[in-house]
Amino acid sequence: MPSWAGYAHGGLIEMTDDTMPEQEFEGWKGMMDAINPVKVKLNILLLAIPLTLYSAYIKHDPVMTFLSSMVAIMPLAFLMGQATEQIALRTSESVGGLLNATFGNAAEMIIAGMAIFAAAEAYGNNDMAAGDDMVQIVQASLIGSILGNLLLVMGLAFVWGGIHHKVQSFSPTAVGANGSLLLLAVITLTLPTAYGFLPEESQKADALIDLSHAAAIILIALYGLFLLFQLRTHQELFATDAGHGHEDPAMSQREAIVLLLGSTIILGWMAEILVHSVAEGGESLGLEPLFIGVILLPLFGNAAEHFTAVTVAKRDKMDLSFSIAVGSSTQIAVFVAPLMILIAWLVDVPLTFEFGLFETIAVFLSVLIANAIASDGQSNWLEGAMLLGTYAIMAIAFLLIQDVPQL
């Protein structure tokens, strides 16, 4: 996961007590600047929000609704990150780290959560096919977030940084910690998948669901211990130069909280519209739910964070870039995915860690090549090209899968 002491979803931070007093801020100027498309070009995509509402509630066009809601999620996720950063600047490193850990992958959590509740609604209406599709979307989006961060984002960062710097270095401690947790996540995915291949007489009733619930609880506990290790007991092992810059808040705490709540609520609305348009919109475009979940949803949901990882790599801040790319994969694997398993348990949705043989193999190979390339704590553009090539091959493979059997 990211080294939260130095990363605030797109900025370098140092938690200090000498920040600007709240009375220094006038009105809502800071928040208005944050959403101003003239100052932040990405905010132009906020126009996709009214387009989504028009397509969903007036025109009833599933294809336009599907496409516009995906685009709308990009700037909303970026605004959530900016608001979280501003709040974190006023807190201790531990609280700021917890905020960033909570909201760093909020878009994925909201999309997956909405899909789980949609599945619960479908199962409640005895629409088993629709419920199974939603479960597959949840599993595919989680897999896609891991693959996208490990291969696409880290690959782009290595290439873009390597073009401007011959060789770049990052913390071996971060590589080891994240790599170990990712391997643990692979084990968690592999065992339920392998269990499904046992002879029927060797399988107990509901054993796969029980195994997934137990594994989810253990992973979340280990995630909490990792936060304690990184932010408290062994914080010095993760300290890098990236966290030593000082940045004053750009908006008041009131503005930041309003921006965070507003962007979160609207993103949740867009996510709800998106998950209800996935089946019909994807079918009209000739796209399988598996490809949509693995490739498209993570690509749009993480776009702003991806941009940050690449731009800081150009400035030779590879510890920060690595923590964004690989750290986000780790967080998805050991926190977000188990959390979704437990939420599904609460609403009686049969979501398990049996993500499918092909998907499990894809994650295993991605972790394998990412750990191999990052193990020496150095990077160059050729290694980035290898990661991008791996991601392209996997994306094509997922695109070509047709008539995926229900999980």
C-alpha cells in the first residue's frame, strides 16, 4: 500500500501544526478553485454528470448512460482525492494516513458496493442471472484494479520516468512489504479456486463461502497490522525524501469536508447508474461483463491517481510513484476485496474469493513479474515497456473471452 506518510492522493504532504489558520480563508474560494475547469482541466469531464442524468432518466439510452457515467467518475474521484489531501494536511500523520487509506480507492469501493447491493436486489427478485452478472462485475473490477495498478500504472511510470532519467531508484523496504502482502492475496485467491477442483465428495456444503469469510477477516486484520507497522512501530523504514516537503492548505477545513462529502455522494450516484447500465450497455457494445469489470471500470475509476503516479515519476520521485501504483494494488487485495466479501455476507450475496481460474492465473502472473522487475529497487524504461506489454496481452485475452460461465 502507499506510504501514506508522504502521499495524499496526488500531493506531497508533511503533517505540521503551523498550517494557515482557518480565518485566512475567505468564503468558498478554495473549493471553487478546486472544481474550476479553467484551473484544473480534468474538471471539464464534470459535464458528463448532467449528460449521464439526461441519458439515464430522460432519454433512457443505456449505451450513452454507461459511457457517460464511467467518464463522470474520473473527475469525481480526483476531487475526492483533493479534498482528502486538504483534510490530511491538518491532521497527524497517522490520521492523515488513515484518511488516505480510506479514500484512496474510494471509487472502486463505491462501484463494487453498488454492484453488491444491485446483486442483492436481483436475487431478492429471483433474477438469478442478473445477480450473477453483478457478482461477476464485483469480482472482475477488483481483479482489474490489481492488474491495472501493477502493470499499467507502474509500467507507464517506469517508461515516462525512464525517458527523463536513465535509472531511477525506490525503497527496497516498500517493495518487500507490498510484494509479500500481494503474494498473500494470491494465496487467498488460489486456495478457493483450487478447492473448486476437488472431487465433490471432498467438498463440504458452503465450505467455499465459509473459507472466503474467514480469509476476509484474516486479511483485514493483517491490513490493520500493516498500517500499524508502517505508520507507528516501524515508520522510519518507510521514510523517504518524498515526504519532507511542506504544503499549506489551499482551502478551509469546512470547504474540504463539503467537497469530500459532495463528490462522494455524486460519485455514488454515478456508480449506481453505472452498475444498472452495465449489462444492457455492455451487450449493445459487444462487451462482456468480465472485460468491462477487469479493464474499463478500473481504468476510469483510477485515472486521476494513475496520472499522479506518472507525473511524479518524471520528477524522479519514484518512492511516491511506486507507493501509488503498487500500494493501491496491495490495498485493493488485502482490504477492499475482503471488505466487499464481508459486505456481501451481510446482504446475503454469495460473493467468494473464487474469482475464476483465468483471473487467478492473471493476478498470479502479474504479481510475479511486478515483484521480479521491482526486486532490485531500480527501474528503467525497458522494464516499464515489459509491464505495459504484459498488460496489453492480458487486456486482449480478457476481450476475447466470450460467453463466460457464471461464477
